[in-house]
Amino acid sequence: MIEVSHLTKRYGKKYAVRDISFKVNDGEILGFLGPNGAGKSTTMNILTGCLSATDGVAKIDGIDVLEDPLAAKKKIGFLPELPPIYMDMTVEEYLKFVYSLKKCDKNALPREEHIADICKRVRIDDVYKRLIKNLSKGYKQRVGLAQALIGNPEVLILDEPTVGLDPRQIIDIRNLVKELGERHTIILSSHILPEVQATCSRVIVINQGEILADGTPEDLSKVLSGGQVIIVKMLCDKDAALAKLEACPDVRKVSFKNAENDGSSAFVIEGVPDKDVRFAVFEIAKNENWPIIGVENHELTLEEIFLELVKKQEKEKKAQQEVEE
Ligand code: ADP
Ligand code: MG
């Protein structure tokens, strides 16, 4: 459905995106994950024909976005980072305005029915007659989603759709995106990992304009650690424990995290793949008489994932250079 090859956008000497390629299949919900400045909005703006590329090709359903922007745009509903909503219009006025802007086919999509159907889907039918400026942020965002849905596009591109919303509204929008995914191919961007994990069937990690990883959320975590990571709090001598844990064959990596108020020491322990490292840790603690105060799973943060991916990328680049030399 979406095909991007060797896309590059440069501002002067600076690359906003650099030689990125990916495909999105029909019905997929793809998450674009990356920190601020990674190149997410740039890519989305190019895909939606709002921005030209320096190099490369982007196609929607076989149509080149840069060669035939009008035909491509018909296939896309776009929710930009700042939704293009008019505060002084009512929801009704605004959606009718968008309907005429998009030159919707009156026979295929009769105006009243089409708009009523969308309002029901994104649950704004109860504020249809209200001024947009008087709506809560969550409602405003849903009005933004509604305008993207007008014309019934096959593809939805949503740039950070939950930014600035409260937790309740975030959950609403996530559920909505999942529902929309049943009828549309979706790309959404986010700088928050759980966001992408909650909604997407596939994730592309982007940093400094380059793609670092592309796969299912599960693939991603496997690529990253390969082993289980736990945090263990023990009453022990910190250095003695570090030495014992480092020497254990089931432990791949161990580091001291912090000293706790209760006198215990917390360690981050990564196991070797396909083994439950807790057993080995328990064995050591038992033999040394170090009471274990707590054990918990360590969830990788976005920062850690990036660090790991960047490290991995550098390693691969170096290995490739060595092969070439
Ligand atoms: P994201 O959406 O992931 O936060 P962007 O795509 O907005 O990132 O930006 C990617 C990079 O391109 C950033 O470093 C940004 O500063 C730069 N950039 C974006 N727009 C412009 C512009 N008009 N002129 C110069 N640099 C820009
Ligand atoms: Mg952005």
C-alpha cells in the first residue's frame, strides 16, 4: 500500500531524513518511533505531499506522491502534529467545510450520512453543534481525526496523535486508532514506546533521520536484549555480590543500580538467552546467605532501546567496513 524508497530530505547540509526505505502492507498499523527531531514529521509530511523530498520515491497504492500529489492525497487522511482545525467554527461547519475542500463524491459519499457516520465512529456526535474552541483537548483531537476520515481514505497518517492529552484521553485515542485499523492502513508516530506497543502491529525505529530497526514489537525486544533483565535487591556486600554474579555463567551482564534505604543493594542483571536467570541468582544468594528483598522485571525504556540500537548499528557498520577492507 505504501512504498518508500531511498527517501532523503536535506536542509542545507543537515539531513532531516537520510536514505530511508520501507513498505507498509494493506491493513497494517505501523508505528514510527523516535525521539524529537528524529525525522518522523518530515517523513509523514513527504508521504502526504505537504513537503517535497530532496531525493527518493514515495508511493501510495502505486501512485507517486511527488509526481501526482492530487491523486495520492485522495487516498490519504492526514492528522498533522498541529491539527488544522478552526476554533471559531462549530464541528458541523468545520467538517462540512473539509468535505467540500476534499471535493468528495456526493453520490458515493452523501454529505450528511458520511459526516454523521464519521462523527459516530470517532464519538463526537454529542458535540456536533458546539464551537470547536470550547471543546476539551481530547475532543479537539477527535475532530482532527474526523477531518482525516472525510473522503474515506484507505490510508491514515497520524502524527503524534496523543501528544498533550491526559491518560484517559490517550486510552480513548489508542482504542480508536485500533478500531480504525480494521478498515484503514495506518502510520502513526510517537516518541513514547508503550504508545507504539499498545497500538501497532509493526514498529520502525528512527533516529537522526535513519531507520535503526523494523519489525514487530516482540522482534524488537528480542533483537535488543536476547535475554531477560531483572532488578534484584539483596542484603549483601556490593562488591562481593558483583564478583559472584559476574562469574555466574547464566548471567550475561550485571551492574550495580543503587543502595536502598533498607540497607540492600539493587542490581540490574541480564541473563543469557533462553534461560530464567532468577534461578541462578537465587542459588548464589542462598549459598552466600544474602537475603533477597525483591525481584522485579526490568522494562527497557526508550532511552535504553535507543542506546542499544545505536550501539548495534555502530557495531554492524564497523563489521561491514572490516569485510570491505
Ligand atoms: P520529529 O517529527 O521526529 O520530531 P522532524 O521531522 O520534525 O522530527 O525533524 C527532523 C529534523 O529536521 C530536526 O533536526 C529538525 O530540526 C530538522 N528540520 C525540520 N524542519 C526543518 C526546516 N524547515 N529547516 C531546517 N531544519 C528542519
Ligand atoms: Mg514531529
